[in-house]
Amino acid sequence: MRTVWDFIRDAGGWGLASSSAAAVSFAAGVWEHARGRPLTAFTLLLLGVLLFCVGAFLAWKKEYDQNRTGPQIVVEWNCGQGWNPDIATIRNVGPEIAFNVLIESATSWPEIAWNDSKEIQSITANGANASIEANLGEQTIEGANLHRRVRTLFHTSRFKGRNSIEIYISFSNVHSIRFTRTVILRRSLGSDNAIMAELGKLKVLGRVSDLRS
């Protein structure tokens, strides 16, 4: 999470020292001159808050736009046959390298977690990939941790009615901005034994240095 100072610096810098702020100040001056009296303190405070909100949005947008031409993480899910484990292939289809790629332990199901998640140092650009063994565990009511494959989760009576599960992959771009990509795993429409991986939301977490502070 960003520090308060960094947030104020970014949001204030964009909102209060931008050309938009200058235009608003000019308009306020024209308004005061036309009316023949100054704006009230409340009005000035309201304008300051609105400009700060605009600055907060622009600061966020700057970080988000930095990844529009950066790494783009997708996942291909291969169901293991027999006793073979499922394999998750993480592919970077963007034009820039992805750093410190990590499947987070938490999933959208509170009973299911990714066990022994391993961080990948980097995945180069334009279709390069890294494959890892999918190691999902179910926390039972009795407190045991059972190894599960995704396709078996949807056939378990405990999870009856659930048709998809979300996993979260975090990574950094060359500007040291950290992101989390949501990946939705669901049963294939054509086969109960196949799992489809769909892209979900991309969330901007912030600068790596701020997240560590």
C-alpha cells in the first residue's frame, strides 16, 4: 500500500499543479471579477477537493497506462492424466519482460489455496512462458489440507453449484509497477475433464518500493 505522503505527492502534483488547475483558477478569477466579490472559503475548499480527486485519478491512470504496452500475462491450464498433476503455463504475450511473477496463495474460494507458490524471476516478452505444477489444497472442516485438481473441485459435493474459481497472478513491469491479474478457471463447455482459463481484471497495486515500505 502506498504511503500517505506518496499519494499526496502524486495526486496533489497532478491535480493542483496541472494545466487543469490553472484553467480552473483562471475561471475562478474571471467569476470573482464579474461578480465583484471573492469566492467563499467553502467554494475554494470544494474546488481544492475536486482538483485533488482529479489528480488522484490522473496519478492512477499514469501507472495503469504504463502497462498498456508492457507485459501481458495469460494462463493456459493443462489437466494432468492419470496420476500426473495439472500444469499451469504462464505466458507473457506483451512486448516487455515481466518480473517477479507469482501466483498468489489466496483464491476466490476461502477453502482453497495455492500451496507452495514459487516466484518466477522473469518471463521474457512476445509469447515466452513458464510452466509450473498446479498445487491446490482444500482446507477441510477437520483441518486437513487435501491436494485437489481444479476439475475435481467442481464435482465435489461440498462445492456443488460453483462453476468457476479465480486465481491471482502478480507481476512487475520495467517501471517497477506491480500488478495483479485475475484468472478465472472454469469447466470447458465441451468436456467436464477440461479446464478453461479466462482473463479477469488487471489491478494496479503501485510501485514496488512503496509496497515494501
